[in-house]
Amino acid sequence: MKYYLIAGEASGDLHASNLMTALKKEDKEADFRFLGGDLMRSAGGSLLKHYREMAYMGFIPVLMNLRTILRNMQTCKNDIKNYQPDVVILIDYPGFNLKIAKYVKTVLKLPVFYYISPKIWAWKQYRIKDFRRYVDKMFCILPFEKEFYRNLNYEVDYVGNPSVDSVSAYLDKQASTSDSFSAEEKLSSKPIIALLAGSRKQEIKDNLPTMLKVVANYPGYQPIIAGAPGIDKEYYSLYTRTYPAKIVFNKTYSLLYHSSAALVTSGTATLETALFRVPQVVCYYTPAGKVAGFIFRRFFHTPYISLVNLIAGKEIVKELFADRFSEKNIQKELENILHNTDYRNQMLKGYDDVINILGKPGASERTAKLITLALMQKD
């Protein structure tokens, strides 16, 4: 069968590439065409456009590049029409993908499947109307999404979480020893505090300086920064001149595996940190903190920002964002997870609950089986 996939960012490229590999095991004749990245290209098939040419985030960048975005969308529509796939598989990236879904479903009359739901449970719940109209199958990676969508009269499949797969694979095959990791990265013998300050320059600028100030109060530990893909070491040096810290690139899992604690911005990194059972502080700066905090509590449909707490349905890790983000608050929480044994153990117990809720590895394989089964039933 012919599969057309669209992933608009790095995480989507990763998850889509794993899905493509799993689909090839289910369908020996699988043929792929896609908008995505290098990982999808390495999985096989034909790349129309790289996600780096499509990734515009925020109101102003989108407005400034609107002509390019619209041109990319039209190019994609024409390409799907010419390729004539058996199914179009969309990975997150809702601003672009839902418009493609409408075209594919109403004009081309082709099946549309969605892998990794946009976070409409946080806000923009009105998008459920588009899913009902234009998406035949939704495959979700967060367990609470199944009930969320059921309450909106839309049935979805929970297939497991890709982070469980990737962390499990690392632990099974790639986990390095403490001595080898320290030797490779020229680290000291001090215990590690990992700093995961985000993947974009603005996130790093907003969060890393405060993180570094906090860990400077713990000379018995060594702070290690997880370098983000696409961010030069020189950029980090703008912040490490005052508060020195080592940086490791492409080794976030090894870093977490050998860490005693972590300061983490919100996102998938909070879940990965929990899967490695590393006590963490979730800290995320937002401009106009008091206003941002009010907006979150008043207009968002969820009480939490971290995946750990969202999956648990309760507070497992402290979330210090908006008006709660401060050097004092972060240091107080870091002190607790480093030196309060009962507090630390309670967090680790919460991690175990989250791990049990997520279930076993195999998200890509389950999704591939469901996709091929649905297409065979359609025929």
C-alpha cells in the first residue's frame, strides 16, 4: 500500500520514522511519501519537503511567513493528489495538518488517520469538530486522551507511548556505565544535576540562567546541560561564562541515566526524566508571569503542564511556571528532591504509578497493526 505522512517538527519526524519501520514489517509492499525530516528519510520513501522549511511557531512568525505557509500547503495538497495514496497519516502539527485533513477527506475522499493527538485537552477543544468530520482514526499516546475524547463522543485508540519505547530500548541495549560516560564527557566524580532547558533559543534564554544560578549553590554536584539539536555550543556559552557547566549533545538519555536530579522545562522531557526515575523540578519561565498564571488557571482546561502530572491525574512533580517561576522557589524544591529522603521517595513512587499507567513498550507496532487492519477492513 501507499502511505502519505506529514510531520512538521523534530519529534514528529522521530515518531513517524518509527511508525514507518513498523509499517514495513506489517506491509512488505509499503511505499512512503512524506513531509518530514532526516529520520523519516532514513526509514525509506520519498521526501517532498523537510520540516525545517515548514516550522513556524507563534503568531508573528506565522504572519510574517504566511505566503510561504500557504504555498507549502498547496504544494502538499497537489502532491497527495498526484501520489494517490491509500491513506494519509498525520502526526500532531494541527495548524497545518487539520487543513490537509479537510482537503483529503472532502476533495480526494481518502482515509485520514491521525497519530499523536494535538493537545486539545489543554485548549482549543473546538477542534473536535474537525476530527469528527475529517479524521477516520485517531491513535493517541497519552492514556487519559481516550476518556477525554470519549466524553466528546469521539472514539480513539490508546496505543502506548513512544517515550516508553525509546527509554526501554536505551536501557536494554545502550545504557553506558557511569565511568565510561564520565570519561567520554570528561566529567568529575561528583553526582550530576541535569539541566534540560528546552529545545529553542528563546526557551534556553528564559530558563537556563535561572537554572544555573540555582545549581551554583550546590558545589558538591556538577551541573550538566543537555544540548538541544540545532543549538550551537557557542550559544550556551553566553550563559555558562558566569556559571560554568558542561554541555553534552546527543546524549540526553545517558545524562538522565546518570543523574541524581534534574531541572526540566515542560514537554516530553518531563516524562522521559520520570521514566528514568530521576527526581525533577519542572520550571518554565513565561513573560508577565502573574498574567500568564491567571490565563492558565482561568482559560486552560487542565490543572497541570507536565506530562507526568497529567498522566498521574495528580501532582507528582512540582510545576514552577508563570508566577511560580523564581530562583527561590526552584532552589527550595531542588533542596527537597536532593536531601529530603521521604519527599524524594514519594516522587519516585509517583513515577512508578505513571510507568504502570503508560503500559508496556510497542506504540509504533500497535499503531502499525491497527492501521493495516483498518485498511484491510476498508477494502
